[in-house]
Amino acid sequence: MSRSMIEANKYIFHQLASFVEKNNTGTPIDISQKRCIQTDDFEKEWLKKLKVKETQPILPNFKTASFEFDNKEYFVVVGWESEPETINENIAEAIQLIELNAGIVTALLFELKILVRKKSDAYAIINNIFYPPLEEIIEEIIKVDFRIVVDFFEPIFVYEISIDSPFFNIDQQKILKLSGLYISVNKENSFLNFSEQTSLMFERIFLEGSTTIPYDNIVFSLVAVYWKYCFLDIYRCIERLYPIVILKTLHQNLGIKTSLLEFASNIEQYIGWRPRENEAINQLMDELPEDIVKLFQEIKQFLEQTTEGKLGDFIYKIRNSIVHFRPATQAIELDEENWDKLIRASLLAIEYWYDKYEKDLQ
């Protein structure tokens, strides 16, 4: 179904008019005057036939999306202030930046409901959009160059997805993985000072991690403002495994034909049973390879001056210190180096566990 060019243009210019009115400029805006973004025949094809497939909000002014046109797939980044200066090999092989045109811009501004930039100059919008020189009025319709319009909205970058990349045939999971890879490589919207080792671990997860990993949590951990909230999003991936690790043996012994994931869901839904979190995480920790255990032990040594005791109890204690606000729950403070190490160790553990339990999580 073709997109309505009239509706798309009405929406875009209405957003600009609303922005001007909210900024109390005192200048009346005549929204009855017809306006449109100027397009040629080639650009009209993009505008009418571009099909948005997936959208992924990440921050209030930052989102990603995908669309297809003429049997090709594209990745969209909205709200990135500057074009990334460096693209590493993993990104370069997957996506290639393309030039915007009037059709792409009009379609995406409309379909993705892209916001006018808060820092846009309302008087510049008046002068460039609503009161242009009279000679620009043609056949009672004011036609505006898309480059003028797009500058007032959140920035848009569009990349063609390589047919040979693991992100082709994009779906919701793949757009999360590609979004996470993009953030971890370019770092503009990553607020925490991750070490190079941890950044590379994020990249590896997005490129090679199991299909069953909840990638939305990993993406949101990347754009967290505080270390503790970064850790909580990653911890949620660990938490998802608790019923799996506890019920796996029971599921096998009973010879239940439904999947372990469905069995765990039914157990919780019908009898209200839930695993004891400290027991589940201790069991998971006991399975980890020595190199990952050593990382967790280094954090425990820093915080408690000992590596003795169950690592699962230690990690669960950190989690509780963040989510609970009780007199008996002591706040735990880590320095930047050890928060970073905790994030890296947790990602390594997630990579290991989700690979091990991949079939059980499907």
C-alpha cells in the first residue's frame, strides 16, 4: 500500500508549526497554506513505497529502525548528533551509509514520528519554512527543500544492510543486536566509561551471542547513566535462567514433552512456584569456567577482602543493595574499575550460560 504523500507532509509541517507556537515567538503561523517537501519522480517512489519493518526506541530522542525498498534493507539511526567518524570492521561489513533524499526523509519523519530538535531555532523555522520569499510559492503550494526541513528534526542516518551480513532479513532481535553493536562501537550515546575489554565484550555478544539472549536488556545496559543500573539490566538476563537451571533435571526425569521454558512458565503460572534466587545463582556460578570465576573473585576481594564464600550469594547481595531500600540492606559501593569488571564478568557469564542452555530457552 502506497504511503499518502499529503498526510506525510501535513504531519511534518504541523510538527514544525507546533514547535514554533510552543516557543512563544508571537508570530502567527498560517497552517492553511499548503506546504510540501519538494520531491522528484525518483524520490516520490521512495516516499510512497518505503516500508518500515521494525522500530526500537532506546532513549527519548534516540531510536533505531529498519525499512525495505526495492528488495533492499536499510538500518536507520535517529538522534545521533554527529556522523560516526570511525566505523570498525564489524560495522563496515554489515552496513554502508547512504545519502538521504527527499523521499526517505519525508517517509521516515512521518512513519517514525521523529521529534523536532529541542535546540532548534523557532525563528529560523519561521523564516525558512513559514515565511519564505514569495518567489518560492509555486501553484499555491510552498515547496521546501528537504535539507532545510531535516535540519530542524532529530538527526537521521540511513545505512544499507549488506545481504551477506548476519543482520540481513532483519527482525526485532536483529535490530536490537545491530543497535547494540552500533552503540558499542561508536559510543556517543554510551554514558559510562567502559574499558576497551568490556566494549569488545559487548561487541562480541551482539555479533556472536546466542539467539536466546534478551538483547533489549543488553542494549539498555549500554546507555545507562549509572553503573548500578547498567548492572541491573544485565542481571535481568541472569535472572531469566533461574527456573531453567533449577527445573532442568526434574523436566528430564519426568519425561515432559513440552519445552523446558514452557514447563517453567506453567509451573509459575499454575502453582505459583518460583526458584529461590540465591540458590539458582549459586548453581549457575558453580558451572562457570575458571577464568570467569576469577574475574568475579577479584571484585569480591576488592569489596570484602576475601574470595571465600559462594559467589552467587555475593552477586545476589550486590543486586539486592540496588533494588531494595531497607534499613538492613547495606548500600554497596564499587569504584569505576570494579563496576566495569563486574559488567564484563557478567557478560562473559551470560555468553556461557545462554550458549549452554540455548535449546532449553527455545
